[in-house]
Amino acid sequence: MLNSEDILSSDFEQSDQISEDLYEHHHIVVDRGQESMRLDKFLQLRLQGISRTKIQAATKANCVRVNDNPVKSSYKIKPLDVISVLLPEPPHETELCPEQMPLNIVYEDDDVLVIEKQPGLVVHPGVGNFTGTLLNGLLFHMGVGQVAPQPASSSKYPYLVHRIDKDTSGLLLVAKNEDAQVMLAKQFFDHTIDRKYSALVWGDFREDSGTVVGNLDRSPKDRRVMAVCDDDHGKHAVTHWRVIERFGYVTLVECVLETGRTHQIRAHMKHIGHPLFSDAAYGGDQILKGTTFSHYKQFVENTFRLLPRQALHAKLSGFEHPTTHQRLLFESPLPPDFQSALQKWRAYATGSNSNA
């Protein structure tokens, strides 16, 4: 750990970088005839399935505003007050059961967990994936019993504040109580969370760095993937990238997320002509650059076998601790499969690859 003072079941549903997509807004205009009532009680009545504890936590984190001003839970609402609320997603209707499994815990205290997720692990249960997920393992780790679907008010529970795809490796941040969940959710929404990813992409770049800006929505040709669309549709998305190492036919880049959208890096890289290496969903599992020699084809196919997933790793996560307010920064090394693919390309680029 580095301290810094400055700083669903299908592959689509268990997608990368969907932090902001996890949170929902509520915009409420109080009726003219509404009687005076505590804000938290009023919202509990209006927002079905949301506990008063979670509403109070959101208010404490300045995620509840009246007439665009932060207020306390005890605020007495008045007719025509305009209330805006930012809350993490509502409880899932899935019965979650604890399961023992190995977890690579990078950091843990009473409020947060930082997990280094291995590729192939689904983060959250969904249709077709009700067991064997990271959340099932976290329930066991935290000693939380079977819940159906989720405790209305719990002092100890693993709350996801963002997710990464089943086949993406790297750092994942988890809140251990509702207060921490809301505070971290606010940081994701305000873009104050630091997130960096390593990605191996097809092709070379003319520049050393750049920015991709493009709204993202489900592709009209394939609803399982995302695509850049016009400004009147989709959700605003911004990805900053810079070259780390060039191998001629592929390039290692670092991606910094300004927004967090479904499949953001994967869709943005394909949009600019650089799909992620070995990314089957976005066409990166085909030979897109290079020669026609059989020796080269065999080399690439062997490298696909070394890295049979999209070449994407969540390498850095930085955030303000929800209780101590200390800035925490965590870094994760590339996993063995990613490193092996890089070593193959490095050897090929320098002409020292003797085994295609």
C-alpha cells in the first residue's frame, strides 16, 4: 500500500468500469399540501426498499440536497422543496449465500476491503451465476450469514462500489458498511477516485498519449457489447491513455478513467482502431496487425493461449478513506498470464523470439 497526500451473470452484466452506472438519482418535488416531516422519514416513505439508515448515511455524505443545498437528516421538509438524492443501487433480489474461497486481500480495516481479483472470477451473482462469485466469498470472509436478499440495515456487509469484468484482473474496492458505501459512492460519482488500467492493444500509435471522448451505449448490432454513439444518446465517457511500451504490432498502454462506463476501455480502444489483445467480444482475438507468414501466425496463436482473455488489468486504485479521510493508494502488479504475453511480444519485437 502507498499513502499519498495528493492523490450480473453474462459477460456484459459483469462488466468493466461501471462505477457511475451503479448509482441512481432521485429527483423529488415536495407536494404543495405536504405536511412538515423529517427529511429522512419522508424519503423512507417515498423511496421504496431503501432503509432509513442508508438515507441517513447518504445525507451525512452530502448525497442528499434540498434546493441544491446539503442538509441534515433532521431537516423539516416544506412544500415545493426540491430534493435530489444520489444512492448506490437498490438491494438485489437474489439470495446470496456465503462460500469459502481463497481471496487475495490487499488491505482491510473496519470500513473497506481492497481485493486483487484474479481473472475468471465473476464479481456479483446474477442469472446463471448464483454461486462461486466474489461476493459469495466476501460474505464468508466477513462472517455474514445467508441473507435474502440483503439486510435492510446491517453494520457488517460487503457492499460493492464498483465492479470489474469476469476476465479482467486487478484491484476492486469493497465497502464493509453502509456509511462507507455511500462515502465511496460519492467519490466515484465526483470522479475523485484514482483508477489506472494496463491494457495491451492491437496496433501502434502515432502519438505518445491521447484522450478518447465518446458517448457509450449498447451496440445496435450486438446488444452484448458497447459502442460509441452520437451525443444525443448513450452516456458521456472519457478515457485518457498513454503509451508505456511499443512492440510494433501491439502496444502496452495505461488508461486513466475520467468516467466509469460499462466496457469503457474496451469500447473506446476499439473505436479508435486499437481493440484489446485477445478480447473476443470486441474482435481482439483475431490477428489484426502483422505479417502473413505462418511463423508469425503461430506466434500470435501461442500468445492467445498464454492470455486467453482480454488484456486488461486494474493496476491502481486511490481513494479517500471514508472514516479517517486519509488518502490511500494501492498498486497491483501484472498477473502471470499478462506478463507472459508481454514477454513473448517483447522477445518477438527485439528479434530474440526463438519459439513461436
